[in-house]
Amino acid sequence: MDFKRMGDLESAAYLMLLVIFTFLAINAGLRLSAERRFSREHQCRKPRVASSGFLGVGRVTSLVLAMKKCESLELMRSWHRQNGTTFKTSLGRIVIITIEPKNVQAILALKFKDFDLGSPRSKAMSPLLGRGIFTSDGQLWEHSRALVRPNFVRNQVADIDVYEKHVSNLIDNIPLDGSTTMDSATEFLFGESIDSLGAGDKQPSFAKDFNKSQDGLAIRSRLGPLMIFHRDTAFSKATVEARRFVDQFVQKALDYRAAYVDGKDTAKAQGQQYVFIYELSKQTADRTVLTDQLLNILLAGRDTTAGILSITFFILARRPDIWNRLRDEVLTVQGERPCFEDLKSMTYLTWVLKETLRLYPAVPVNSRTANKDTYLPVGGGPDGTDPIFVPKGQEVIYSVYSMHRLPAVFGQDATEYRPERWASLKPGWAYIPFNGGPRICPGQQFALTEASYTIMRILRRFKSIECRDGQPFKEALTLTLASKNGTKVCLTPA
């Protein structure tokens, strides 16, 4: 045995380790020096640090337990009562959590280019949503936005006929799930409804696959980096089937595009309804891009509106005073079917929807990750009024649910459902039910129009509503917020 050679190899290994350690130490020193210099330049001070136990185990455990009890949103709100509007803590990883409107404005608008969705989030969503408008960053997001946004102009959103037949089906059938908004969303996007409220045979498999896919995305998002260890064959199969179902409509759109390019487009001349996917196909023939964008918009269009409607009626069943005032306003409109202008004139209905979205925003918790060294305007120092340094790669979580309940903005009765507050309230960046800045939801007017129309039609058909469960609101959190126990009510025909 050549002991000398072994000794040389051992020495070389030690030397290599020393070189690596020295390199890492120098790199860390340079990094620390750069961070301190940046902090001095922008007058940053450290934010409050909230205790979280060893490696964040304590805080993560409490969050998991709260999620099982459907109380995670209230738990996060309690964190802010204990630690202020902005603080740093560990959730298995170091995070900054804020509900300070100035910080949220900086993240979403003023410093928009300094923040991305973050790679873990995009990876979690990609099996179903691909690289669409809600899962992409940078130039890819800009391209998605350019494709999608023109398709939500007023003329398309104001087409009441898209909603009417599905709302009529709703009134006749009163389903227990998001069927109505699934039908209207698929008709707007695909040109055909999946007819989930009727006797259509397309609904059972697609709706089931789509819902299963969403549940899986929510689990993957919560797992974060641990997602790589998660295996769910049912989820994988559901995403494949959901995308395959949508692909048939993409093919029809590509056939339409071929006719359009050849100058054979006669849809507008024949007065046919607007179809989202057909218009999108005029801008790109990329099959994957079209599928990704359709599924992104379908998810937002179906779930956001379904959540608004179910929670609004959940509240109305417990607040007959609001129901009666709302119905009085709705009955001032002449004729059976309200038009778009009628919807816009309903002041109290607007207040009701705003109040629902204030207390129960569709996406109650969101986050961004810094793509460069940057800072937030407040949260540092002993009184939290100084800027705070945000290093590249730092995740910042903002709870819309908690911010919408700030007494300093919404009053001491901020947790109460009181639509009348909107008569004079101007909350600015403290109220972002559809997000804000360049990434504000492009379909917000579609969601509000559909919700308004549905509520008006139901209030005109039924004279009273009664609560049939008596349970308090419990959160059901997947990618959007809904009522865990559903909306169990009795409606009395007028």
C-alpha cells in the first residue's frame, strides 16, 4: 500500500476544501458588504423578527393545524396583531410578511420589475396551467398579457347574452357547486358551454378533472421546495385529461385561424357571438400557448365568480336587512332582463360586491420573490417607519385578507360586513381584491358583471332568503377562497 500517495491525496483533498471554504467565506463577506452598502444608501433598517421556533417548526406547525381547522387566514391575521404590519419570520424558510399598503404598492406597482412570482410557484402550477398569464414572469408574462388583455374590452364583457341562459339554468336548477360560472366561462372562452347545469355529457369528466387538478395545485403550492417528494398519480392523470379536453377547442380555433388568414372569416358579418379562443388564435398559432392561456383564464373566471356569488348569498341569508335593501334597488329596473347599463347603475349592489371582496378576497394570500436586491418603503426600525432591505431571492408574503381588515383604513368595525362604508371610503392600495399594478386581473370586469347579473336575476325572481345551516363561515382554500360548508339557503319565489 502506497501510504505516501494516500497522504498526498489526503493533503490535496484538505487543500481543496480549504480553497472552497475560503472562496465561500470571501463571497459571503463581499455579499454582506454589498448588502450593508445598499442598506446605507437607501437608509434601510432591520424589520421586526418574529419568533418561530427552531427552523420555523413552531410557526409551521401552528399554520398546518390552523389549515386543518380551516382557520389559517385568521391565524395569519393574529400574527400581525402580535408583530405589526411588517415582520420577518421563518416558515421553514426565511420570509417577510407584510400587510402595509405602501409595501404592497411597491411590490405590485412601484417596484414591479424587482419582483417575480418565483420559480417554486411556477413549477407548482405548471402541470395544469403551463406557462400562462398567471404562472409566468418577465418577457413571457408580457407576451401573455399582450395576448389576453385585448380580449376583455367592454364590448365583450357587456354581452349579457353570454350570462343569461346559464343564469336561467341556475334559477331552474340551483346547483351546489360552481356549475353556473363554469358554463358561462366555457362559453365565453371556448365558444361552447360544457352545459354542466343541463344534460350535457361533457361536464362530468372535465369538471371532475379540472377540480382534481386545482386541488393538486393547491397542495403543491403549500409544499414549496418539498413538492419534489410529492407524488399524486390521480392529480397527474387529471391534468393530462383536462388539457386534452381543452385541446379540442384549441383545434377548432386553429381551424378558424386558417379560415381567417385565408380571408374566409365571416363570423362578425353573420353576427355570431364573440369567442375568446378564436380571437386569441388570430395572434398566435402555438397550440401550447393557446391551451395554457385558456386554462389560466378558465381557472380565474370560474372560481373567482363562483366564490363571490356563493359567499355573497351566504351573507345575504344571514342579513335580511341587506337582502331587502338590495332587492328594493334591483326592482327599480324595468323589464325581466337587466342590461349592462342597469348593472352599472346599481349603487348598493356595487357596495355589496365590494364588501364581499373586502372581507373574502378571491386570493386571500399572495407572494412575490425579489429578483434583485431591492427594498420596501416601510417596516424597518423600532417604529416600523423606515425602509427595509430585501435581498435577491427573498420571498415576501402579503395577506390581502388581513390588509382588508386594517382598522386604520376601514374603521374599528373593519371585521363587520357593512356595505354602507363604501359610500365615502377610498382605501387606495389597502384594497386590492383583484391584485394591482401591471398584474391586475384582466378579467375583473367580467367577474363583476357576471356576479352582478346573477344576483340581480335571482333577487328579481325570489322575494326572500333563509339560512339553512346556521354555521359560521369556514374557509376552503385551494387556489381561491370559498365557503367550506357551501351555501345552504332557502329561496322563496316572488
